[in-house]
Amino acid sequence: MEVNNARFNDNADESPADAQKSEDHKKLLEYGIHESVADRLDEIYTSGKLAHSDLDTRALDALKEFPVDAALGVLSQFLDSNLLHVSNKSAYLCGVMKTYRQKTRITPQEPFVQPPKGPEFDKVKEILARTNYKFDVTTGQRKYGPPPDWTDPKPTAGCEVFCGKLPNTVFEDELIPLFEKCGKIYDLRLMMDPLSGTNRGYAFVTYTTKEEAEKATVELDGYEIKPGKNIKVNISVPNLRLFIGNIPKSKGKDDIMEEFGKITSGLTEVIIYSSPDDRRKNRGFCFLEYDSHKAASVAKRRLSAPNYKVWGCDIIVDWADPQEEPDDETMSKVKVLYVRNLTQEVTENRLKETFEAHGSVERVKKIKDYAFIHFNDRGCALKALEELNGSNLDGATLEVSLAKPPSDKKKKEEILRARERRMFTNMQGRAFGLMPQPLSLMGAPRPGYRTVPNNLRMAGRGDFDWPWGFNSWMWPAGRWDAGAAGPWGTASTGNRQWHGVATSNRSWGNGSGGRVGAAGNSSGASSHGNWVAMNCAMNYNGASIREVADDVLVQGEGPFWDYENNVLYFVDISQHRVYRFFQTNLDHIQLDEEVSFVIPVAGQQGLFVIGLGTTLASLRWNLLENTHKVVALAIVDQEQIGNRWNDAKADVNGYLWAGTMGFKDAIGYVPPGRATLYKLNDTGCFQNLDPVLPGVTISNGIAWNDDSTRMYYIDSPTRQIALFDYDSATATISNRRTFYDFKTDNIPGVPDGMTIDANGNLWIANYNGSQVLHVSGISAKLLGKLNIPSKIVSSVTFGGPRFDKLYVTTISLGVMPEEFDEYPMTGKVLEVSGLGVRGTPNRRVREKCFRLL
């Protein structure tokens, strides 16, 4: 009877609004969507703008993990959007969420501003009714076209125009009628800024013929689209080609095509230039051509990722320099042939003799493996081109084409400066030797392209086993004149070795001790990659890395060396495990929640303090009986759903300093300012955890100098190491300032765990950087980079009986299976020996608050 009454009362309390909820509302709640968000989504479903079936799991997961207020704001913006021409509403919603997140991250103090309204809907509707074109809207682009009756291939190069200097409130309702005046539009793409909801100031218009595109450049370039606002219109040439530097010279065209074809999509052609000294070798670089600019752009992003290696090499990736095609009138006057793929034995006299069989040759200029043949008559040049292209000359297959005149000198210098800036920025983050000055890297002559841009102004041998130096070509008064040719020799063997490292010690296989070399190029390294330990001022010759155990951790963290018992403790956060490593034995216990740190309590054998979720707990671990007991002591961040403990250390007094981090959502975003660095005092103990630094995001590494007057601290997303004055008498900090910034040395990734050596210098785990940074604790100068054969490095500590071993924890979470070949020690706990420095002991937590446990 009581049960029936309870059920009756439950139904009686149900509001009319609840009774009107759809079945989809129930599905949302079952999926884990917050009730307020589910209510709002159900209203949108009812409006007909969106159906539950439109949302995939990615969108639902993101909504589930979004803060409720933010999710409601996103849905309001989504509801206000014109979704008529949005084909993928789930992707569009994810885009709105990403934009909302970026906007609030950039200006967290300001409320999110609704984007301005788009074009006049009636005008767009009228245009679509007249043309029957498709119209698709995403967060980054608004696309009109192609024509409904189009069955031919997409218009070729030369049919697209670039329209720049657009006022950011101009939309397709104004652009389509304007560009239609010059011909039939194939498609129009207006590029949008998701943060503001306005256009990015440019668009691309593709016509059905080249003539229509040329007409648009003539009639619309400089057109005043708004009072005082003149647009720029010119032919758009998509860049499909990437320059790839520092590849092994032993790789041929087929090898490069196979390797890069596996890791990028849309690759159509590989262009290499053989070494004139050995036809079997390339010159250490190549060009990759893709079927679209989008494919090339995606490939560039992937290949430019920090520490991305191909064949164990840190490759250089950049756009190939844009090449302006001369017009037909200019090319109709050319009587110079460009010949490439020549052997070293072929002389200028031999070339002249060969080509003069087809007409009078004015002169020949050969540079290494290519040459220019100057004919007196264009007809003879064309005849020689037809007869000799693809023919064999002294063992080489000739590639012959019309030489193209260079662009003007001013434009050439602008290209050089632009590339110099890009490459210098790129190279500062690379793990190569020190660079004395910026590089100017233009690439090799492209088949069928002029050689003017191919000028490397910095002479001398560079860090990539090939010299900086190409040939400049000028064409004054209709004549080709060669500048000084840069030397292209093969680097000596010494430039390719690991300096100071025996050949037999280059392997990283099966957990055996691999030797760590100093700076230097690493051709001939093992298939596991070339792990260069040091590329700065310090020298780590003789250092070695070994795996502590065979276990692959998902999220290895929190190493602690117990010097009293010669034991290494660490945790696997994701697998809820605490590990103990003694000599060759590895033991672990399984807990019920994420465990972030483990620190022994002074004077208490087998007693530890651990971070368990957001609970500070004690762990009693009896190794002899293989039992353990966990007691909850305090809970923090109760108002911050999804937070957890992260890194922790004990100071010189034994006080525990432990920080938390915010919840990481499915998009990888951690909300800023929701975590805290706490301190455990004797006063009040677990009822009085002191929030020393509220408002942090991911509290991480902590270290104190030898006399405990300085405290170094990491909040990872800042990409900085902060420095505080530390008063050991009161265990307080003050005078916060930035000590070291990752931007200073173009360090990728973020700082994670940290320790300090006996010299007062910091050792910082570089998360997503595959390295440990060695930074002076006084001057903040980067002393060195210790490369680690793991994709993600999480934390470090010194240990061993003499404190001369560096223990490194790593993470396998999120690492793709194919990346384990490149980073063979991913997920392992590592021991680095022979660094030539000693660390300081880890301190235990003082026992006062733990005596009764």
C-alpha cells in the first residue's frame, strides 16, 4: 500500500511541462545530459530546427561535459542561427561549442557576444530560387555552388579568383550579384571567423572558364563595394606543394612516395633532386605535391607537429614558394631550355654538341646536375625539346623544358624574407644544433619552374648534412646569366655520427640500455629513431636510458624515491594503481579511484598520503601480507565537478603542498581557474587545508632550492615556471613572478612535473615535447634538452643510492599504436644514468597529523 501511494504521489507531483516532454528528452537524460540542457534541447527539437537523430555521439559527449550555463548559452546561439543551409547540424553545433570555448578563453571577463546577423535572407532566397545552386553553411565557411546542372570536371587552375579587403559585414547576398556580372560562377566560398560571426575579409570565386576569371580581375579589382572600401581581386593559384627538408639521402622517389603516402592523403607527386656526386642519393630534401590545397594544408599540419619524425629524422616542413606562371605572350618568346638530371661527367661542351644537332646554340651554362641551353632561334629550341626530352645522355635520362623567366628582384627578396622568418621560427623549436643566424631556405629548382626563387643566401654547411647555398639566376636584357653556384657536397662522416657515441649503442630495442648521444645529425640511427639527448651547452655523452620494468602505464605520474629504503614509488592515474619498484621487483595495488600522487609519511613504515580523486587519503600498505587500507582524510574542490588531485610535494618542514586540476572534456579542454594549490598544516590538520593559490588550472610541478628561500611552481597551461620567495619559518610564499617561459626558447607542449638537482638547477618534464628540460635555477637559462623516447613525458625525480639517476614517468594514453615504433618507451618508467649531476632527496610528509592513523 505504501509503495502504491508513493507511486501515486510521484505522478501527482509531475508537472504538465514534464508530461509534455518527448521521448527524446528521456534519451538525453539517460545519456547523461544535464536536465536543464536536456530541457533546452527538447525545446529545439519541438521547434523543428533540430532532430535528435541529427546529433551524433561527439556532439552529445561535448554537451554532456560542457558547463551547464555555457551549454545553455551555446544552444541559445544555435537556436538563433539560420540553419536552413546547414547540412551537418551535429558538426555545426560542435563548431559553435568550440567557438564559444575559444571566445570565453580569450576574454573570460566578458560575456559571450552573439554574432551579428548574416545576409538578408530574402535576397539569398531569391538568388537560390533563380539559380538552383546549393548553399552550405559551416562555422568556418559559407559556400554557394556548384551549379545544379554541372557534369563536367571541376574548373582547372586559373578559373579561381581571390577577393580580398572585404568589409567584414559583407555576405553572399552582395557578392554573388557582383561577381555574376563577369561570368558564370561555379562556386563562391566566403571565409568566416567563428569568434565574431563576421567574414575574415576574403573570399574565393571560381568561374567556369579562365576568360571569365580574367575579366573579373580587370573589372572588379579596386571596386568600391562600400563607401571608401575597395576590394582586391586577382587570380588565385592554390599552393599544392610542400617543401620537406632533412630527409635521409638514401631514399629514392618511390621510397618517399610510399612513406609520405601512408601518413598523408592526396599525395600525387614526389619531386627529388639527385646528388650530382651519387645519382642514388637525393640532396636531403624533396617536394610533395597534393591534389588540393586542403590536402596539402592538412599534410603540413600533421608533418609539422612537434617532434614528428620520418625515418627517425626531424623533418623540416614548409610551403614550397609560390611560382607565378608567365603569361603565354612571355613564354612565346623564350628560346632557352632548362635541362636537369645530368651526371657529373656531362660537360658543357658535351651538352652543346648534343643540342647543336637541332640548331645553333648561343651558349651553355651547366651548374652541377642541371643546365641552361641558349638557342639563337626559338624554333630550334622547340625542336630540341621535342627530340631530347626523355632521351639518354651518358647514362642519365634528360628532363628538358622551356626555362621560365624570373619574377622581379623585389618580389624575389620579399619571398626570401618571408621564408627566412618562417624557417627561423620553425627551426628554433627543433632538436638540432645551435643556429648562429636565421636561415634562408628556398628549395631546389622545380621542373618547369624558374630557378630565381631557389636562392639560399647563407653559405656554409648547415645542421642538416647539406650546405646552405643555391644558384641565383638573373635574366637582364633577355639573357640568362648565372650567379655563383653554391657547393653541394656530401657531409663528412663525422657530421652524421652521434658524437661520442659508439655505433653499437644507438639501439633502443626491447628495453635494453640505449646510449644517449650529444648534439649532431643522426643518419644511420636505428629504426626506433634518433634520440639526441643534448643540443644546447651541456654535454650528456655517456648517459644511458633503460626501462625500469616491462609494464606499459596508461598515465604514469608522481615518481618518489624513498632513499631510506632505496625504493621507487609511482602511480598510474587512469588505472588507479600505486606501484613500488625495489631492485628488480615491481609490485602494485589496485584502488577504486584515480590516484594522482603517493608520498611516504615520515616515521611511519608502510604509511603514505595519496591523492584519490578529490579526496586526500592515507594508504597503509603491508607488503608482507599483501594487504592495504585506505582512509579518507579530507575532500577538496567539492563545488568544482570533475576536478581531481594532480601533483604534490613536501617542503623542508614536511608540510604537504598538493594541487588540483580541472576536468578535461572530450575536446581536451580544461576550464581555466577552477583548481587550487593547497597546503596541509599542523594546525587543524585535515580540517584546515590551506588554499594557498586558488584560481589555477592544472597545478603541477613544485620544487624548492637548497636553502628553501625559493619555490618554483608550474600551472601547466601558462607554459611558464613561476618563482616565489619562500619563508621556511612560516611555510609561506610571496612575490610571485615569471621565472622561465617556454616561449623564450620556442619549446613545444607544456611543463608538467619538475625536480631540482644539487646544483640548484631545474629538470622539467615537457609534456607533448618528448624531452626533459634542464634549466638554470638562477639565471633561467636553458642548459639542455634530454630527449626521451616517449611521446608524452609526465614527471621526473632523482634517485638511486647516490641520487645520480633521473627517473622519468611517461604516458601512453592517447598515443596511436603506430607511434610506438617511433617512441618505443612510451608508457614506461625510465631510469637515466650518467648525466653527470646529482639530485636532492625527496622529502616525506611530517607525521604529526598521521600519528593516530
